[in-house]
Amino acid sequence: MSQDQEHQSAEEMLARVKGRNMAIAWSLVGFVVLVFVVTIVRMGPDILVRPL
């Protein structure tokens, strides 16, 4: 294997790792949004009525 092929495969591996990391990051963001929305929905409209 030449040095050029090693460099190319390292770049491909880095691209796959970055892609996987982005997928994990977006999954975590989606989960946080889902938990937030479920929390707000379960609290219901009474969340806006607060005693002064």
C-alpha cells in the first residue's frame, strides 16, 4: 500500500467518523426537543397561569 492510498483511506475514515458524530449529535438534539415538548404538553395550559 502506498503512502497516497494510506492518506486517502485515512481521509475516508475521518469523513465517516465525522458523519457518524453528526448523526449522534442530531439524535441527541432531537431527544432533548422531544423531552421538552412532552414535558410542556404534560404540564398543560396551566403552566401559563401562575400566581402573582
